[in-house]
Amino acid sequence: MPYLVAPVLSGEKTSTWRLFDDKNLEKGDKLSLVNKSTSEEFAKAVITKVEEKKLKELEEDDFEGHEKYKDQADMLNHYKSYYGDKVSLDTIVKMVGFNLI
């Protein structure tokens, strides 16, 4: 998402969340961060931590370094817009912390 480029570069956004992770992201992996609207890489990063929880189990601390949602319904609608109706509050979210390199 283009609107996330500035928060990543400023260090405000240091976490990304994935549902149904097909890349098997792990601590120590290197990432190429790409602006989807231009398909251009805007930064490189290394994964510093990976944690998994059900969406309904997320706590305030889990949102550190990640964009926040108004409430659970807003968060659920956000992820349904990407992944469809297979998303529920029981869906596992992979929280990936990263540092720019």
C-alpha cells in the first residue's frame, strides 16, 4: 500500500501482519519492501521477530509498530477485503516485526 511507505521509512511502522502466510517468513529473513502502486522497491529490512495469534486474541501491545483499527469489526472487514470471507476472528495472524537495513 503506497500510504504505508512513509510510516515505514520514518520508523513508525515496524510490523506487518500476514494471514495465510505462504512464504513461511521467519526471524532473520531479509525482506524487499515494494510500493505496490509503482512496483518499485523502497527499502530492505530484516525480520526481528515472528509471532502468531488468532485475530480475536490480539492485545493492545500487538499493535505496536502497526496501524490500528477502530475495533475488531473494522479489523475483520479490513482483512476480509484482502482475503475474502474465509477470514474470521479465529483466523491466525502472523505478526512480523522488522528493522530497515
